[in-house]
Amino acid sequence: MERPSPRGLAAGLVSLLALVATSLVAGPAAAATGDATPCALPRTPAHHSLGVDRWNGAYPRPDHPLDAVMVFLSFPDARPATTPAELTADYFPATTRFFQRASYGKFTLRPHPQREWIRMPRPSTWYGIQRDWASDRRSAYLRDAIRVADKRVDFSRYDIVYLVADPDAPGVDSDATKVVNFDRPLHADGTDIRRVVTVFEQHPPDHNVLAHETGHVFDLPDLYHRPTDGKGDWDTYVGDWDVMGSQFGLAPDLFGWHKWKLGWLDDRQVVCVQSDRVVTLEPMAEVPVRGASLGTRLAVIRTGEGSAVAVEARGSTGNDLSTCAEGVLLYRVRNETPSGGGPVEVLDTHPDSDACWERSVYPPLADAPLRVGETYSVPGAHATIEVADRTPSGAYTVRITTGT
């Protein structure tokens, strides 16, 4: 969704509760097992906690195909200038392909777009659509949308609901695109609707915006920094790295920590570093050929009860094809920091330089990865990372010294 920045670009918006600002109650959980377990931070009550020891059953886990319905909403005060088919093409198959690559083929998002506009009962201007939406008007919009759509849509067939508004209606504000979680689920067709993605994007929309918002549906947090006064840089936490920070990022593939949480990396691809160790890391966004092993993708150094430093390789491949820099990326993870508060912070191993000013969302972090031959001591972690070599296949040989 749109937000101010020096480059006039935008990133996602913090997911807000629709009716009451309380967290969803956690559902059934499944524990992680294996060599990586000592480094698996526990999930906490923080909104979109990055704990990975168990899954929050209140959210659908994308470790199997999921079906998403796209409902297109028009208003009495505007005649749509686009068609549902045109708007569908703005998002699909691009979003499905993004997740197929990010998950190494383990997850498929299956869209089911409606073919016709469904008329809302009130003018678009009545709902007061905007970024920080008045709860009563937002709730009215959601109730009206589900009620009118229920006449044509069997919601029991779908795992995800996208409510796509006519982008040319006078009251529609693209800044209001977000995921809305319900404190009390809406009920339709014998099923509970716990959350919806409200889409108010322009046509064509922001790049990767639906991938960002769908990430929230899977319990992933916002990684950008929202200035309290609405001014200044939004990308100071992670820059171009990970679509949950910026949908405009040059390297939007999800962090390995996110993939571990979602189940796309299992403990065989994650190394918990508890003493000095040499690991070979395959680039995170590289999709192996059919039948080939994923290899080690993530190394983790536990730094506290609720914190860790993650080490992963990033290269110009897959979702990261347009990356500004290749190398070994380091970042801190905190399980008690909520969405939007900085649960992930990329470590800038080149603090005195920046890169890709013409393309990057935050040039100071665009060249954050370590290059071959470079060494970095992690502040406060008693750990030193050295990139010793890069293999002919593109993997990085990394020497990690913990001081223990």
C-alpha cells in the first residue's frame, strides 16, 4: 500500500483489528523438532510473533495449496472503468508465482476471481476509506461487503478472502489496503471469516502489494518502520530485504527465518550454531531443480531467551533477481517485538557506504551483505562471521566463531 518516502514509494500497512484492538487467541500448535530446535525462539503473545517453536493455529499455514476468492466491489457513486478480469491480471499469476518460488514449490495460492462487479449499498464516499480508518465506518464496509457478496459467493469453499474495491471510485484511498483481523469472526455459509484482505489499490497496483498483504494472512509481521509523525524513512529496519518490509524491495524474497516459521524450511535446512562452525549456505531465493536437495539455507546464533542472529546467503536469482548486492546477509530477530516495531533488523556490514540510489528503497542497507573475504563481528553477540569462499555453484562458505 502507498506510504510516504523520499522516493515516493510505498510499503505495506500494519494489520489492524476490525472491531476491537485485541490480539487473536492462539490456536493449536505444532512443535518443531531436530538439530535447529535450540535456536527456535518460542512464540510469544506479540502480534505476528516471530517465534518458530510452534504454529499459531488461528492462521492458515501455507504448507499446502490454499484457495482465495477475489470479490470485486463497486459503488452507487461510480461506474467502474476497469473489469474484474483486468484487475485480476494485476495480481495473478504474479502473486502465485512469487509464493511458489519463495516456498520452493511447497505452497500454491489458487485464486478464484469473481467475474462480475458486486454493488455495495452505500456510496464509496460514505465509508470514509483511509489509512487510519474510523472503526465504525470500516466495520460497516466489511459487513456490507460480506453481506452483498454472500448472495453470490460460497465462503465455505475458500481459505482467503480478497475484497477488491473499484479503484476509480471517488471515496477509495489506495493507502487503506490492509489485512483486517476480526476480534469476533464474521459468519457466512456456515464458516467463520477471521480476516480479510481489503484491496484499494490503483490500477495498475503497487508491485508485490498482494504478496505483502497475503504474508499477513500467514502471520508474518510488517518489517518497516513507520515514523510517528508520518515523515522520514520507512525502510530503516530491513531496507530492500523481504517483501514484508517493502513491496518495492530489490530483494523481496522472504527471510529464511520467515520460511522456517511457515514450514518451507525444515530443520534439515537450518543450522543452530552453538560453537565454532563452518557452514555452506545456498542462496535463499534459489529454487533447486526438481528432485534436488534444498541444502542448508539458514544458520542461527541464539543470543538470548527471545533473540537470535540469522545468517543467510542472498544472490541474484528467483525472487531476488533484481537485488542490488549479493553476499551473506545478517539480521537480528526478536520474538517479543510486535509487527511494525522492528522484529527483524538487518545488520549493515558496510555502514560507511550505500548503493543503488536510483533503485533502492533504502540505499544505506542495499549493500548490507558480507562479501567473500570479509569478516564482521556482531555487536553484543560474541560472534564473528567470515565469508571464506563462494563455490562454483554459487553457495557461500561461512566460518562462524562464537567465542564459546
